[in-house]
Amino acid sequence: MTSSINSKSFGTFSLISSLHRRLINKKIGLIKFCNTLIYTLVLLLPISVYAKPVTVLMYGDSISAGYGMTTPESWPYLLNETFKSEKQGIRLVNESISGETTGGGLARLPNVLKRHQLTDKDWLIIELGGNDGLRGFPIKTTRNNLTQMIEIAKSSGVNVAIMQVRIPPNYGKRYTTMFEGQYSKLAEKYELPLMPFFMDKVAINPNYMQSDGIHPNVSAQVIIRDIMKPEIENLVN
């Protein structure tokens, strides 16, 4: 009788042990499956979901600073909102100041770069020189200031793009030609992307200009946003 009971007990114990092992194996298998699934989903996520966004620093003067309007009406603000809504992984930061010259831009650039802690994935877009030209500054002065800004940014490991800038023709053909030609020369010398001047498509339409004939108005900001969007996307991609 005792032998029979022990036999049954052993059989019951073996069955329980077998079931326990199966449950453990199933649990382990489920954990492995979940881990594999999570890993796969992470790989499939767009980079912009979990990667630090690329910072694009707009470094210009009044036409990028939103002169004559509120900040939310300016094209850099509008474009940054577009990038956020599209989850592009691009953060457009506007460090433009109305009235800024290349000399002023050069003086504050080291602190700006330090404050934003840009990396080798980020970009600095230099859109300066217009106020130099309007004030008739020597071309050599403007070119030297632009050169130093480029070299400071590159030595910090930041990617640099320079924007073509134009001035009204009433400064004389020789000065205007020399002024505008310096941008392509600098882009070639330092192997930089040369971005088109967005005012080229705006200034020809008086409906997009403020009464001074120099600054784009609020209506023009959406136009400029749409011009700059693919340009900046091409930079970071």
C-alpha cells in the first residue's frame, strides 16, 4: 500500500515538475519574444523619434529677425513649427538681430556657439552683410568678417552654410558686383553650401514688402518659409 502511495506521489510530483518546467519555459520564451519585438520596433522607428534633432542656427539680420512684426509671425518661427509638426528632427533656432553687421555677428558668434552647444551634426547659416553693403562698408572689411565667422564655426566642428546676399543697384555696378561676388568666392574657398537669397523672389513683388522697400512684410513670411524649407532639408539630409 505504502509503495503504491509513494509511486502515485512520485508520479504526481513528476507531473507537477513537468508542468512547472513548461510554464517556466513558456515564460522565458514569452520574455524573449517580447524583447525581440521591442528591439524590432525600435529599429523600425524613424530616427527623428528617438535621436537628438539637428539644430540649424539662423544667423542673420533684420530680414530673418522678423523686423516690423511679432516673433510668431516671422519665417524662422513658422518654419520651425512646420518642422515640429512634421516630426522632421530639425530644430531651427533664430539668432538673427535687426541692424546686425558682419562685425557685430563676428563679435558675438563665439558666445552664441557656446550657448547652443552645437555639434558636428548641426548647422550654422550665415546670412549677414546686407547692412554692411547698405552702409557702404569696404568689401575687404565685410569679407574678412565673414571669413573669420566661417573659420570660428568650422574650428568648433560646426557645419557652415553661407547665404548669397544682394543689395540695391544704386551703390554702383562696381561696388555691387564686388559685394555680391564675395559670397560665391567664400563658398568655393571653404567648400560651403551657397544658399540662394530668399529675397530674390520676394523683393520683386511690392505686395510682399514693407513701406521702406527693404524688409519683407508679414505676408511674405509664409513665402520665405516655403523657400527655405527644402533648402534647410537638403542641408541636414
